Amino acid sequence: MSILLTGADGYVGWPTALRIASRTDDRVVLVDDFSRREWVEEIGSVSATPVADIEARLDAAEAVHGLSNLSFVEGDLTEKEFTDQLLEVHEPDAIVHAAAQPSAPYSQINGERANFTQRNNLQATRNLLWGLEEHGLTDTHFIETTTTGVYGAPEFPIPEGGATMENQDERGEVPFPAMAGSWYHLTKSHDAANMRLANKQFDVPISDVRTAIVYGSETEETRADDRLKTRFDFDYYFGTVAHRFCAQAVAGYPVTVYGKGAQRKPFISLEDAVEGLAELALMAPDEREADHVVYNQVTRAISIVEIATTIEQVGDDHGLHVEVEHVENPRDEDESHKMEIENTRYMGLIDEQAQSFEAGVDDILDTLTRYQKTITAYEDRFLPDVLENRQQSVDGEAATATDD
């Protein structure tokens, strides 16, 4: 028996691999082509935490945690021949599919990136789903991390599954409408539809894990050794809002909230995201649902201003004097939108939230203060325009004073 985990070099993928391997004697096969490292370098940024190469990671996993059941295969899942060979050789009992170009801003840069994102993400998923059918592996549990971004920002509560449609005296469940706001988010909407079709046509059991904004820099396994650290992106393209705010604080800048910042977004800690994926990967065949099942991988909704004030408060413990500054909102958005999202099914997997947002911010600031030189060296990659323009003005005044 084996478990296949794609995107294993990534932020969520690597700690998930460690969690799964620590709870089973089965072979856990990791797959990646290291594209995430290339994409981040392409936009001129870097992971705040030094990311060890895969050989060093595997050596550390065995030396520190005794994990001898991890192995790695390098390859591109958009290549059908590679994907077919992977499935044929390893015959996985479960697949955790976390490989994707995951950045909405990256997908919005231009048409080339939009096309690449859609081709990359959709082709990889289709190759895996069709590969399961063509190699007689339709009992394999297919688990994909999609995104809560497929929902958009509706003004009504979001269910964990389909929406109910009523027509006179009849009621039925239909897929929740996809209202994605980027070319990346649309790939996950299409993946959800393709997974639903694969379940209907091939009877593949599907878990569609709609992942919220993930925060945090550590899990139980990664804390033990620096070689086991997962990547941490803080730039505009690959860093989330909470991570960028933390980078601003560590670099000595105010945390800038656009407008009121009262709009709430769905969040989950890295620790809680990893736990749910591990539970699904290790689920016994008789415990799996045979359908296309949606899990809203979220623990709570948090407002943008709460993110900022939490960083301000927790920052004191790290010797940071953080200021929160409200600036004019350049975006056309509802600054008071209160997202409501059901998560009962997902919370049933993890039992209870393991890490609060405050504890997650504490981890992040502990990590970033260790690598403060990296943060400041790449501050042009995460500073909002209002701070970057202000800094350029200060630098210009200093240069003029020197000339005088």
C-alpha cells in the first residue's frame, strides 16, 4: 500500500508529508518538480526560511523523526506519460493532490501567466483522474486542496457542499455556484467540476478540500530541525495578507489596512490544515464516502483589521513596536463584508482547532525575526504602494540633504 502526495516541496505539501508518514508504516511517495521555487525566483523574491533540498529534508525526517517510509519522485504531472508511470508503479491507495500554481496575483500578471496557470493546474488534475480510470485504480481516494476562493464573496452563508434549489414543491442539491475572482481561482472551480465528473463516470471517491487562507510557519514536525522547515513566502504574489503584514512589522513599517478593514476572510492555521489532510489520506476504505465530498477547510473568519491588531499586540513579545495605519482603499470592495462559511464536516476531521490565530502570528514573528535580513533585503516585494512611495520620498530627501 502507498499514499501519493503531489506538491510535496510546497508550503502545505511538505509538512503534510511529514504528518502522514509519522502515522503510517505505508510508503508515502512524494512528487514535485520544484516549480514553486522557480516561480518565486521569477518574481524577484525568496522564501524567508531557507528551504533545504529534498535529499536533506528526507535525511532529516529519518534522523529526527525516524521516518524511513518517505521516498521522492521528481516529475511534471502535466506530462501524461510521467503521470501514468507514477500510478502504474506505485498503485496508490490515496492521493493528496496539492500540486498547483497557487497564486491568484501571479495568474493575473498577464495573459501568458493566466494561460500557464490554467494549463498547469487543470492538466495535472485531469491526468491524475484519467490515470486512475485507465490503470484500474478507481478505488483510490482522491483528495485535492482546492480553495475557498471558488466561492467569491457572496452575501449569504456558504454551505459545506451543494446549494439547495427549490422549484415549486421539489427540492434538490446542486453544485454551489463558482464565483471565483482570478484566473487561478477559476482553475480550482474547474477542478471541482472535473472531480465531480470523475466521481460520476469513474466512481473515484473524491474529497474536495476547499482550503482557506493558511497562516503559520511551523507544525509539530517542522519545529524539530531547521532542515525540516517548510517554505515561507511573504511577497505580494505568493505571500498571503497575514504573512505580508507580519513582514511589514518585522521590517519596521506600519501594518497598512485598506479602509476600514472590517471585511472578514476565511482562515486556517498550517497545523490545522495539515491535520485534516492527514486524516483524509489515512482514512480506511470503509470509512470513505463514495461521493464527491466537499470540506470547507477553515476554522474561523478573521477581519483584516483584526489581523493587523493581533500582529500589533503579539509583536510586543518579540520586541517589535508595531503600528496599525488605515490608508485609502485602492480596491473596489465591500469593506464590511462578513463572510459566513459552514465547516462542520471539516471540524469533524480535526476535532478542534489546534492553533489559534494569535499563536500562529507568534510562530510567524518568531520565524521572521530570525531571518530579518532576508525580509528587509526583499522589502520591495511586499510593501504596498503607499509605504514604498513614502520610503522613496524619505530616501530622496536624505540624498538631497547629503548633496547639500
